[in-house]
Amino acid sequence: MSDNNSTRLFRFLPAVDEVLKAPDVEMLLQSMPRSLVLEAARDTIAGLRNDLQANRLQITPNDHARNFLLAQAVQETARRANTRNRPNLRRVLNLTGVVLHTNLGRAVLGESARQAINQAASGYSNLELDLQTGKRGSRYAPVEELLTKLSGAEASLVVNNNAAAVLLALGTLARGREVIVSRGQLVEIGGSFRIPEVMAQSGARLVEVGATNKTYARDYQNAITPETALLLQVHTSNYRIVGFTRETSTAELVAIGREYRLPVMCDLGSGSLVDFSAAGMPVEPTVQEVVCAGADVVTFSGDKLLGGPQAGIIVGKKVYIDRMKKNPLTRAVRIDKFTVAGLEATLREYLAPQQAWLRVPTLQMLAARQKELKHLAERLVEQLRDGAAQQARFAIVAAPSAVGGGAMPTADLPSWAVEVLPRTMTAQQLADRLRDEEPAVIGRLQDERLLLDVRTLLPGEEDALVEVLSRALLDGGGSP
């Protein structure tokens, strides 16, 4: 198209007011802020002007041009407005096979936790009111008794995440003094935050002992000075050193602590209240076992293997927990009413361990049986072939799942996935389309295939997955 034709077509571009008066856009104005729709219309018209200038629209300046450009403007304005109006935090179908996917919010809460949070959000609650006495109470009260009962510890405290729990414990018990830790336990806990950095922020001084692969009890004993305040053990939940190794056990460290009158703190990271080896998974130290071994302070996450909301949980000896409660930092990292509600409901499930395996989604997914996963994958493939066989080839393939969240890095979780090989677009293009759907779908790209691991597909999400995937494939049409 000549530049002269492009210039002549500019006069057929609709005005902003004309777009806003179109029936489809008027309907949007009833449910969206006018400023948002107005911005979408202006951006759309500017985009059409650029398309005409660059000859990207193959139209001629005749009577049909105005109607064509108006229709394009209305359709694109609606698309832009809807995209900008939807929440940034959106629902996602997790088909990655990673159960505790940090980027996707880690643990999925169970029904009882969701109900408890909804109740807390729907009205007032006795967050800091003792209903028996009518006096001010503690926001930690609803979970304190549960945590001590489940863990066997004397006392407990909950803050907003495990890094805060470690920071608070170190700052309270060892600020300005030395903390001894094995060199092989100086882990990075995620987001580039590392144990030495958290320790430095707490004001404690790090004393490294042993080697990367071997640390003995005598290494701790030889490092103890009058400036030593604490012996720290960090469970390496997000990696494993295998081969020529030796670590000092919690019981050994506790014995040293008793001998030198030093408290022993154990950071479990992805703490668990159940024995995962019963489900054929690697042995992980439970919170109860570490408390029973004599650790004075134990910290762990609420939204990892526990399967609850994000929280940093501290259990241990009352004398140390009480000191932490008086630390001004506790108020800065305290939990809100939604965490209290969700955590209490989740902990109650563990009062009957067999019930927890059935009612806590994290435990359900980790313990899912191969036979059940394969049947689910088969059902999905059958439905997808019925609706989108011309757009893609579908198959069932074996696939490895992962615990995620920095937990159990060596766990072998064989699973089943739906393999999608698109015919009308690349696997990457399909993955891009699925991220823009409602709900978004996240799978794994591998060798020009999209793998949808069914282990992390939640009950009730099958129909939504089939609908979204079929729509994304069909909308691809014959585009390259």
C-alpha cells in the first residue's frame, strides 16, 4: 500500500468517543472504571494508526474501511480493557508436578483452612480478645496449645516466615555473641538469602566448624569460648551431600550443649509433623523427633511439608520462647488473623494423623498412588482427543514429579503426564497462550513437547484444564 493510501486511511480511524459508544464497549463501562476503558481505547487507536503507517493492514480507502477499523478498534479495546482489569494475582492450574512450587504459592490449603480464613475475613474475630475473661488476649493462643501438643515442646511462637523465625531466635539468644554451625550447613534458603547473611543481620557472630562434607562433635567442642551463645544445626533440606560424609547428630549436639550449658537450636526448614517414609519417601527428621532429641529451639516453615499458610514456626523450651516474645522484632514479624485461622485449621488436621493424609492437599499429592495418577492422565487424554485432536497429538508418558519448596531434593516421585504436541503452533507458543488464559495453565516444556504432570492437578480442576487447553489450541487456528 502506498504512503498516500495510508494517509487517506487515517481519516477513517474512529474517534475515541465513537469507540466508547459502541454497544460492546458500553457494556464494559458498566463494570469497569471509565479511565481504564478510555486508556485502552486511546492505546488501541494509536496502535491502529501505527499499523496503517507501517502498511500492516491490507485494506483500501473505501466505504468498508471505516466499518472495518471501527470493528477492529472495538474488539481490541475490549481485549485490552479486560486484560488490564483482571487481578495481577490470578488462579493457576499447576501441571508442573512440583507440589510445593514457590513461584505458584507453595502449599495449597485444605478445605478446613480455607473455611477458617473466609470466616476470619467475613467479619470481626476474637484475634486478641479472651472471650472467657473479656480481657485482652494473645493472637498466638489459638495455635500455641496445638503446636506444643503436636510437637511435644514446652512452648511455641509463630512469625511470618521461617527466615524471620531464624532471625528472631538468633537475635534474641545470641546477639553480639558467637553461634557455632557446621560449615556444611551454611545453606542458601532461597531468593539468594543465606544463613550467614541472616545471622549477620541478627547481630550474632558466625563461627564455622568442620569441613564441607564432615563435621565431628569435637569440632564444636574445640570452638566453644566464653563468647559462645548458641550451637546451631541447620537441616540441609534443599540439597544433599553424599559419599564421604559425617554430620554431628542432634543428640550429639544436645549432649555438648548440656555439657557446656549452651542452648541448641535446630532449623529444620521444611519441617514435618508426619513420617514421610511411611509413604515410601526419604526419611526426614520430624519436628517431634528433634524436640524429643533435646533441641532447645526448633524452627520450620508453615507452607512447606506442613501444608499450611506461610509462617515461621518456633517451638522449644519455654524460657527461650518467652524471651523471643519480648523481643521488639516479634511485633514487626507477627502473623495476621488469616495466618492464625489457616494455621490453626491445618494443625487440627494433624491431631488425627491418618486424617491429615486425606485432608491436607500437600500430603495428598505427595502420597498419590501411581495407578490413580495414570487413570487421571488417561481420562484427560480421552477428553482432549474428543475436542482438539486436529490441533494436537496427545499421549500419556511417565514423568518425574518433585516435592519442591527446597524439600526432599532426592525424593523419587514417579508420576504420569499428558504429553501435548501441537500441530498448529510450537510448544512454546502453546505454553505462552496457556499462561494468558483464565485460569492460567503452567506445565513443563521438554523437547518441543508440553508435559502436563497430573500429580499437582487438584480435585475438580479436570474440566477447567480440558476447556482451557482446548480453547488455546483451537484459537491457534492455522497460525505457524
